[in-house]
Amino acid sequence: MLSLSLAAFLRTALRPPESRGPAGPARPSVGQGSPRIVKKQRPQAPTAPSEPSESPVSTPAEPGRVEVRATRGWDGYPLRGVAVGMMLETKPRVVFPVQARTDEHGMAYFPNVPSGRLTICARGTGYLESCRTADLQAGGNLNMGLGLTEDETASAPVATP
């Protein structure tokens, strides 16, 4: 019983002052009670002052624009109604929730795309999926052509990068 009381007392007496609250428990004065253990602190090496950064808060990069042209692979004929989707190549990958369908000129447009490395895929009924990876600069434009290969068994019109 005595050892448990002594252990509890030592635990509170040896706790750093900031974790004890404003007053802390009464400590025995020199010559009374149990001896007090004091840890020596090593002197810290002087450090060079850090330079303030120009912008402590990072600002998001200006979004760019992506235009994709889907064509029939063997003759370059523009394909209408092809689903185009994209994914930002980060860890983990980020799939854009918005997909676009190509117009009568085979074009799909994405106006507000974050900059970075993108994988863009296109898929249409009767065609195999086609994907390419490219970099979009902040505030830049990316124009990409995707040639799709005909395949009678391909039926899923949703592009999934």
C-alpha cells in the first residue's frame, strides 16, 4: 500500500509544471520528505532565424480548359455522342464527376479543370475505349485528339478512366 501511494506522489511531483495547472501540488522542501529528482537540460544549439515565406497561405492554381476531339481511328472521321471522362493523376487518383459527350464535330469541352497530369478517356458504342495522358498547365489550354478503334462487341458508352 505504501509503494502505491509513493508512486502516485512521485508521478504528480515529477510531472512538468505546465501539465500540473497554475499552482501544482505542494512539493516537499529541502530536507523534508523524499528527495527530489531534477533532470539536467542540455543546451540547445543556436539556430539560424528562418526566412519568412512570401505567401503563408497557398493559393489554388488557376484552372485550365481541356478540349478533346474523338475520331474514328482509321480515317479521322469525327464521332458524335462519344462519352469523354478524365482523371487527375494524383495519389489517390481523382476522377472528375463530370463527363462530356462529343458534338457533331467530335468535340468535348471541359472549361474548369485543375492543372496537373491528366488521363483522358473516350468511349462510344461500337468502339473500344481510347485513353491518353497529358499535362495541363495552370490557366492553360489542352487540346487532345483520341482515335477510337471500331469493335462490334463494344457497347458501354460511359468513359471510365
